[in-house]
Amino acid sequence: MIRRFYWLFLLSVAELFAQEEALLFLAQGADFVLTSNGQRTIYQIENLKELPVGKTDMIQTGPGGSVEMRLLPSGILVKILENTSLVYMGDTLEIIYGRIRVKIPETKQKGLFIQAHTVLVYMAKGDMGFDFIINPGTAVEDKPPVLHIYTLSEKALLKFENIPELQINEHELISVDTFPQVALVERKPLNENNVNYWNKNNFSGGSPLVIPLQNTVALPSEKPPAIQGPLHRAEEYASFRNKMKWKSAGFVFGSILLTLGAGGQVVSNYLFQHNNQNTADIFTYFGYGFIWTGLVAVITSAIFNPQVPSEK
């Protein structure tokens, strides 16, 4: 039991203090817009150095422009391609419209959430492209875009919210419908046009995709696995994640108070042995206060279990 609480404490501390910092460090082709706290600012590419991006900030690129973003300390790279609107939410990138490319270092255990309309995907590692644009002849108000996901390196595992993991093969494309319910509509190897596009929109200094197209075309055509049932709403899932963060914060806060309370009792005992009764009493009272408050916080966090949103 003690070991279980110890590991929960370590995981909670890691989650709270390993927050990502987002920096825009390279822009190409055209100026871009950063909207922060309701203020819209146009940045010129020749003046861009390292531009911090805050949580809920929106990045918008125009025709022919692209921006690269680095998340620290994880080292995750994000390329925001032309005509794209993207909202940075800390552990989540919300694609309002457009195309992005994400590369997660293999040495990192922390992944990233990608949200597009009602789809919330967890990307654990790899180099992947996300395409959320309107197909020709389809109006935005008629139907939300289909989300196309490209694996540009090794095989990848994707988790669609509360749905079991879906494995995507190396250099493969899947298409996920976002309306009226989440459904996998297509699964196929990358073709030459896909390869040329993502080579053209590679990361700065990135290696081209080396794919033997004659072998890729010969891959057997498999029936795509169905994603069973509609998912719950993405905003409800985001609320669940926020509640879990508060649960972790309460456990960490309570653990710190317990540690301070125990330290106060040690200091009190030391002062009492050296005939400093008054100061010893102060540390004793404060120590008990920290201990009881810490116990309340830890116990409350332990019994507070937010319910995962049910499927609609």
C-alpha cells in the first residue's frame, strides 16, 4: 500500500512539474498570425526568433506559409503548414482547420493529444501528418472534414479517446470520419503524391522519406478494423483530464504538507531536548496542523475518482 502511494506521488510530481513550453522558432514563405488573450498580432518571418506560445493561443498561417514549433522539455516538433488554424492547449494540439506534422523523439515517453472536431487522438511516438481539410465539392456547413492521418516513419499506435489502440503500419494513411460519429473510413499505403507532398513539407533539416513505392503498392489490402460506436464528446473528455490533474495536485499538495508536518515534529523534539519549550510548542502545533491538513488532502484525492464520460 505504501509503495503504491509512493509511486502515485512520483507520477503526480512528474505530471505537475514537467509542463511543456511551446516556442515558435522558424517561419517560411509568408507572415503568420498569433492570437493570444484576444489580441491578434501579425509576425513577419524575417523578424522571428524564439516566440513563446501560451496555452489557448491560436496560430494561423496563410497561403504559402508554414511555421515550426518546438515543445520543451520533451523536444516534440510540430510543423504548421499553410492555411492552418491551430490552438495550443499544453498537452493537446487542436486543429481547427488545415494540416500539421508532428514528430516525437523515440527517447521520450510523453506523447501528445491531437484534437480535430469530435476526434481526440493520442500520439505516443513517431513522425506523423494530420490533414483536416474540406474535400473538394463539400461545404464546411454541410459536413466537418475527414481527418487523414499519415505515418511517415515506423509503425505507430494511436488511441482514439476511450477506444482500444489502433496500429497503423509504416508509411500508411488512415481516414477517420468525424461526423455524425467517429468511424474509420479508409486505410491504404501512401502513394507517390503523398510522399512528394510530405517531402516538400518536411521539417527543416529533416531527411526525405525513403519509400520503395513498388513494394508499398504491392502490400496486401486489408479490411480496415472498425472503430466501434460513437465516442463521447471531446470537451467532456478534456474536462475529465482536468479533474484528474486536480486529483494529482491534491495528492502532491497533501504529501508536501505531511512532509512539512513530520519535519516540524522533528524540529520540535530537538528544541524540547535543548530546553527551548516555547519555540518547541510552536513547531509542534504547526506540525500537527500540516499533518492533519495533509491527511485531509491526500484522503480526499484518493477517494475523488472522476468518472470517465460515457459514450453518447
